[in-house]
Amino acid sequence: MEQVILTTGGALGLTRLNHLGIAVPHIETAIPVYERLLGYRVVSGPFDDPIQKVSVCFLGSNEQRDMTLELVEPHGDQSPVSKFLSKGLGAYHICFEVEDVNYALAQARLHGCVVVSDPVPAVAFGGRPIAWFYTPTRQLLEILGP
């Protein structure tokens, strides 16, 4: 019997939580809300990502322990985020960094996940690869490679 050795972060090889994605109709009107409510500030972006059909920006605080938020604005009706917003939903996805995107996707498939996007370069991460999948319990996860 072959022994399976898992890397850090379980079967997917997670290295750390990167951000929580929040779908918003318009980034420019959402930023002041998070500035006032949470004391967060724009730390990068906005970036237009034609592959993902969205614009994104990242918000954070000066506190190392605080989670980074990604505001995600759809580009047109063909953006998957448009459908999400039309249902009145806001919390969109959680992004985890992984050691190897292809390995993580293979493990996700083995664990009953549905891959919705194979690795593509992400504008917001300087071309680092990202991929997307739904867990068997219908949560959308983004994985970010090195």
C-alpha cells in the first residue's frame, strides 16, 4: 500500500489564508463603507482583470492579524459576479495560498470538488496563477499559487 504524505494545510497543501472576497456592485462606492466601518484602507488596486471579467481592489488595516478583503466588481452581465450579486449575496469567496495549484486542484477533484476555472494568471497578483472550485458543500474557493 502506498503511503500518502500530506503537505502543510491538508490535502490541498494550503500555506495561508490570503483574503476574503466580497462582491460589490461598484468598488468606488464600497471603499468608503469599509473605511468608515472597519478602518480599512486600500492597499492595492483597483485592477481590471479581463480574464476573470472583474475589477478588484484589496483593503486592509495596519494590524498584522486582520484579514485582507478583496472587493470584486463585475465587468458586465457575463461576469460570474453579476449573477452572484443579482441574488443579493455579498460574501463571495475565500482565497487560500497553496504550494502547487495543479496539485491542489487534483486533490480538490479527488475530494468531490467541482473545478470551475483551471489555473490562469491573475492581474492583481502580478501574474501568479489562480484557480477556482466549489466544495461539495457549495462554497467557492480560490487558490493562489506561488
